[in-house]
Amino acid sequence: MRILGIDPGIGRTGFGIIDTSGQKLTAVSYGCIETAAKTEMGRRLTDLYDQIVGLIKEHKPDAVGIEDLFFNTNAKTALIVGQARGVIMLAVSKSKVPLAVYTPLQVKMAVTGYGRAEKGQVAQMVKNLLKLESIPKLDDTTDALAIAVTHAFSYKMKGIK
């Protein structure tokens, strides 16, 4: 099974594509989609949509996992990230790929076994589980890979795709 994990954002959207075969997890591709801050919001959202559709067409995932919106004290940031997340979900839906949503707590539990794990602990486990040479430089990328790993573990337990 091929899984695309997405950590949504407007400036940076992390993505991670993994393959699963039995218990084996393999990283296929990962990185960040970036949009320029000085670009008009509609253009940034369109670029994000187009790049997500491009990833789906290129890698043909069987499923996509996305992180649920984490609402912190900055409502403006949450609104902007929510817009990016909506565009990403639309791209996935129009591509007819099953979509699963995971909270940060679910991701931490799946990857480390501890719901209050710190970013560094999650990153180290992602590196170990996927046998990466090093931890990806950007947290957004590591988080996206963690979401893909979470789906790999979850779909087997829940019988979902």
C-alpha cells in the first residue's frame, strides 16, 4: 500500500510518501511544498492545490492521511491553515483517493507510543521506522512522514484504507 501523509500549512505543507509491505515501511519521497508569503492568498491556495494534485498523479497513493487542525491561541493562523487544509482535502477528494484525518495526539501515540511525546522523539522514531539516514531538516516533512506511518499502523487495526 502506498500512503501520502500531509502536514497542512500555507507557507509550508509537509508531505511524505511511504510504501508498506507487511511490517516493512519504506520512504518513497518526502519534502515540503512552499508558497511565497508576499503572493496573494488565492494564488497560494491554487498553487498548493495544483502541487497536491501533482503529487497524487505522480505517486498514485492508495490512501492519504492528513493532520487535523490544531487550534492554538492564534485564531488568524488557525483560519489560514484551515483554508490550506480545505484546499488539500478538496484536491484529495477530487482525485478520488481515500482520506483519513489524525489528531496530533493520535500521531504521537502511533509513532512513539506516548501521546505527549516531543517533536524530537517523534522525529527520531520516524527516522528509525523508515530507516532514514537522517532526520529530515524541516519539522513539516517529519510530521508528514509521521502521519503516513500513523495511517500505515491504523488502517490495519481498523480495517480501513
